[in-house]
Amino acid sequence: MQPSSTNPTLRIVFRGPTARRADLPSSAQGCVDGVGVTHTHPGWRNFAAVPLTPVPPDRYEITFTDVPINARVSFRVNDQNFCDQNPTGAVLRNVFANDVELVQNTTTPGNGDEPGFAITVSASGRVTQ
């Protein structure tokens, strides 16, 4: 890895409860089992699953230092607690990149096309959508 002055740091935060919601319908169980731990699928890593670190009670996060500079990249976050809102647990809101709140604005490969986020990160770490 090169120093962070060359590779910007990208901190992704998902604001959501780290405990499983008790009110999820039984119809969401297949999704819950499929999601497993809350994770992200970064496009610059071929959408491989990367677990997010839980910060109880209401946040998950991860920091990357290998995001391409000045290139539009996409990623998705999957969380069990979203299984009643999306059949794959893809998160639709409460996602931040370097403290910028993101709007679901792209699709990513998964079980079909799944909702995700697309951003550009500058060399200084500035995030734009």
C-alpha cells in the first residue's frame, strides 16, 4: 500500500441498529439467513463481500485505502434489518461516505440488480455523488 496522501481514505458508515430487529416478519427469514453479518460489496474489489465493523448500538463502519481516485465507483451495503424493505437486505438510506450522506443512486450486481451507491473520491478524500 502506498501512503494515504496518494490513496485517499474512504470511511463508509451505515447508521442502523447493530442488534437484529425483533419486529422482522417471519417472511424475511430467508433474507436474514442470506445476508448474514452486515457487509458491503465494493465495486473496486469486484463486489466481494467485506464485513462492516459494528459500533453498538447504532452504527457500522469500515475504512478503505484502496479506492480509485477521481473515478466513479459503486458499492452496496446489506443488513438483516433491511430484509423487510428489500428482499436482499440491500440498504437504501443512512449510508455515509467520508461524512457525506448518500442517496441510493445506482444498482450493483448481486441477486439480480441490487440498490447501491455511486460516488467519486478525490485525491484529498472529498466525496461527490
